[in-house]
Amino acid sequence: MSGMHSTAMWTTALALVVVAGGAAIGILAITTGRVPTVGRKKVLRPKLWGYGSLTAAAGMGAFLLCLGGLGSRPAAHFNLALVGMAVFFLGSFLQYLSQRPARTDSLNHPQDAA
């Protein structure tokens, strides 16, 4: 095994550990409603944040499988890699939405109550 191949394998393994960690944090947020302390103050809807984290991890995992060190022929799976990146950005968008307040119904919460 050459030095270049060994480095690629370690890099891929590290990337998969990071993706698995993101998925685990997402599952934890979905099931318990807890968010890591780094962004806890900003997150208003922790379950939506968890779904976003899980979706982003799935998209990045698909990207790694297609174009990363795990793909045997990267050019053959380029379209799937693009779909993986699109899914990753969808998950990031869900995490962004979890930091915004939910819409309120003006009929249930009248602003000009006398």
C-alpha cells in the first residue's frame, strides 16, 4: 500500500466518522429535543434542526460514496454526487429554518385586542 493510498483511506475514514456523528446528533435532537450547546441559543425548533442535521449527513454521505475515496469510478456517479450535495443543502436550509420563529396565526393571537 502506497503512502498516497493510505492517506486517502484515512481521510475517507475521518470523513465518514464526521458524517456519522452528524447523523447521530440529528437523531438525538429528533428523539429528545436536545441540541448541542454550540448553537442551542439560536435554535427555536430543535426537532426541525435534528431533521436538518440528519438530512445534511445523508446528503454528505451520498456525496462521499459517489465522489469521495469510496467510489470506484467517480465520473460514473457524478449525477448522484450532485443529488447528494443538493440533499446536503436541503438539510442546511432546514437547520436555518429551525432558527427562525414559526409563523403565528393572526386569528388565534390578535394583535389589537382591546
